[in-house]
Amino acid sequence: MSGRLQSGARGEAAQLECAYAPIVRNRPAASRPGLFRVVAFNAAGGRRIDEAAARLEREPLRDASIILLCEVDWHTRRSNGREVAADLAERLGMSMAYIPEFGRIGKSGRAESFRGNAILSSVPLDEVRAVPMPNPHPDKSDWVRYGFAGNFAGLIARTKFRNARLWIGLAHLHSRCAPAARADQMAAYLEAFPTEGAAIFGGDLNTTTTSLMTRTAFSLACASMLANPWRYKAPQGREALFRH
């Protein structure tokens, strides 16, 4: 899997930095019979992660080889202080790599709780790396409004299934910015992605096909969903990130 940056994106990506380092917890490889299965979903923090875990323990999602989790909390109030990705990985007997994107600064002056994304794998993960991505609206994001500091960051890890090396990629893109800004995020992410070897990429791309930064824009999008619902089921023509 490979990508090409738009003009000017390469220099911008080189100046970005991740606010926090990945957290990796590996376990011995677990046997997963049958098909190679990949599951991806947005956990909305993780308040209902026990329900999600119960679903992952039933067919057809049972014995997933890879689980890609977007928007999973780490010690936040809304998830009852849990390490959501780590708890799910322990329950399912999987290895885990978690990238905190945005952290809430506590009384200690340091970030004490986080929102981020995670890769769970039935075999250990190595060469785990975080990839910074541009924030299209750093002063108007929900993260700033709710007291979180940090930066958008994707995740890359390598693993080995049945003697075959495999790169795993994960990204959670901005949900309200214009499509061109999401394309910039994807370009920055792919600049760091390995260009050789088998790979799987997934996550929450938030391909809304429009900007949702204002109440008016949000209302117009809702009206458009009623008038032309197929637009949102096939976003490829309106979201430049797919060209990358």
C-alpha cells in the first residue's frame, strides 16, 4: 500500500509531532481457527465496551485476528476510569497497541486521561509507531472545548500471521472538517506508511462529504441526507482522501 502527497503536504507532515507515545502490551500468540478476520468500529469512548466484547465473543466476529478500535478512552470519567482498549484486549486474550491522541491535563500538570485509538491482534505486535496528522481546526475542535490537549495521530504496527509479515494501519480522521482537510490528514499518514509488503488499513474516516463546522452547515447536511441519502453511502467521488 502506498500513497502520494499533494503539493506542500510533505513539508507540513515533517513538522508535525505526536503529543504522546504509543502504549504496547503484548501477549503470546493465540490460535485463531478458520478465516483471517478483521473487525473495525468506533467505540464512542468505551462506555458500552462490555456489550461490544460480548458481541465479539459470538459468531461471526468471534476469534477475530485483528480488531481496529477508534475513539477509545484511557482513564476518562465517561468510561469510568477504565483502560478500555487494554481491558478489551485482556478479555479477548489479544495483544494491544494504543495511541493517545488527546489528553486531559490534571492537577499534576500532566495529562492523566486520554482519548485515542488502538490495534488489537491475536499475535504480538512490533515496530509500533505513531504518525502525526494535521489538525484542520485546532482552535475549534471538541478536544479543545472539553479541555483536552494533543494532536491527531494514526497508528502503524507490524505483525506476523502464519509465517507472513503484515503491516496494520489505523487512523481516525476529523469528523467535521471539509473533505480537502481530511485528504491532507490521509496524505500525512500515508507518507509514513510502509510502501512494500502486505498491509491492512482501516479506521473511522468520517467521510461526511462536506464541512460540518457550523450549525448551518450541519443543518444543510441533515437536509441533504433526506434528499439524497445515496451521496453518503458512496462518498468516494466527493472525498479526495480516497485518491491517496
